[in-house]
Amino acid sequence: MLPRCPAAAASGVQVADEVCRIFYDMKVRKCSTPGEIKKRKKAVLFCLSEDQKCIVVEEGKEILVGDIGVTVSDPFKQFVQMLPEKDCRYALYDASFETKESKKEELMFILWAPDQAPLKSKMIYASSKDAIKKKFQGIKHECQANGPEDLNRACIADKLGGSLIASGVQVADEVCRIFYDMKVRKCSTPGEIKKRKKAVLFCLSEDQKCIVVEEGKEILVGDIGVTVSDPFKQFVQMLPEKDCRYALYDASFETKESKKEELMFILWAPDQAPLKSKMIYASSKDAIKKKFQGIKHECQANGPEDLNRACIADKLGGSLIVAFEGCPV
């Protein structure tokens, strides 16, 4: 027996009462006891009935709040895996996110229409979208996804609030330790000085949840004049052509009055990098910058032309700089 479908759509498709009830429960968050909270839905899928006349709740396609941390370790990943590879769906996802000011929970309506879905399915889901949206009054956020690439965390964060959203990415302790060692220059022996980093790259871990030190992507002070003749040129060559990175560079420069060494933080986001990579590195920049307290100089580079000596000298002090890494500017 089909659920009651009293609401007719322009396409002729109706919306089951149970769909409306679930939306209301997710929206108002009226749970008052721990047991009720656990039963609240974190995510749920809706599909067309077999006769394609009614939008109904898809059986078994839900994540409960109580599942998180018990049978579900990553609710968003689990949600994306619930979506069928070759058919369309509607979905509600109760997104938990942080801005720079506060933590929030807000509903997002999603139309899933993968490229591999049948044309007939795409058409009927598209033409029936207004029917279900009229029942979902007050939803601020909407997303149409045509594949998993449209449902990565960076894309969803952009829909929820763009650059206002904190990505939730963590910073590895080793990143902080390297920054501290480069900043304070506490080396006391020639051997320790040689081991100090002149430049180092940081990248996202494979699961994109943590900023880590990129293995093998560093220049030591002791390398200069031995295996590295031009440290700045070598640093630029270390950067990947088609992906993003964070970097610290210990810049040596001269003003008209004195010689100096000061750290520069660099966000490398080349034009050829994937959009997903650019978005997650941009949204996670504040996380790493908060760990790099006291850095005076920052540069965002979108290509090698943004990392020539003149551009860097301008960031370090403009017309006051007469030489950078031993070369006049």
C-alpha cells in the first residue's frame, strides 16, 4: 500500500504525508529527551513510488543521529554512499558546520541526478522538484548534484556559506613544531643550523581531514651551496603544477639599512589545480594560519608569475627591499 499523497504537483506527482512529517521533525528539532534525539534523522532519501505518481520515503535509506559514532563514523560520507549510482533521488541532509563565529545546524535539500541516470528519471525528478520543495518551506540551502564531485565537502561548504565556513580540517602537531623551529631560530651549533628548514611544503592528508608535512618537500639551510645553489628557485620548482599547497619560506633579504630573515606564509593555488582542491585549501587556510602566530608576511600565488623575486620583495617591504636571497631587486 502506498503512503497517502494528498498534494498534487504540476507534473502530476504527489508528496506523501510521511515525507512532510519527516521534514517537519528535522526542521524544528523538537526532541526533548536523549532517546528522542537519537531517533532524529541526520539524512534521508526520497524517491518516486513504483507507479511514479508519488514522492515517498525510501525504505532503509536514512541515517539517525543516534547512529553517529556507533555504526556511522562519517555521516556525510555515509550519506553520499547511500545515493544510487544510476538513478535520481531527493534528499534532506542536516548539516553541522562552523563559521568563524559559531557552530550551526541547518537543513539542505539535494536533488541527486547523476549523469548515468536514465533520461526519463532525470526529467520526472526535475519536473517534480517544485512539488517537494513547496512542502519544505524555510530551507535556506539547496544543491543539485550530477555526480560525487558535486558532493564533496568543499562544494557543500560553499553552498552553506562559502568563505564563512570553517572547513573543520585539523593541523598536525609536526606542522606546528616545524613552524616553531623556523620562527625562533633556537639552533646553537653549526650542525643544528644546517638542519634548520629554509623552506617546507604542507599538504592535506589523503582523507583531507588534516594538514600535514609533505614528505621530502623541504630545503635545509645546510643544503644551500652544497646541493642547492638558488634556494628560492628550488622552492618554486618544488610546488606542484596542478595542485594546491601551503608553504613556509624563510626569506633572506636586505633593506637600505640592514639584512634580515623573516618567515613568509604562502598559499599556492595554481590555475590548473582542481576546483575541489582550491576550495578546500582556501577554506582551511585559517586553520593553519591560526597556528602560525606572528608571521608578518603572506602571499597567495596562482602561478609562477606570482612567485618571482620582485613580487616577493614587494610583499616583504616594497621599495625598501634592495636585495632578495642575495640578488638585487
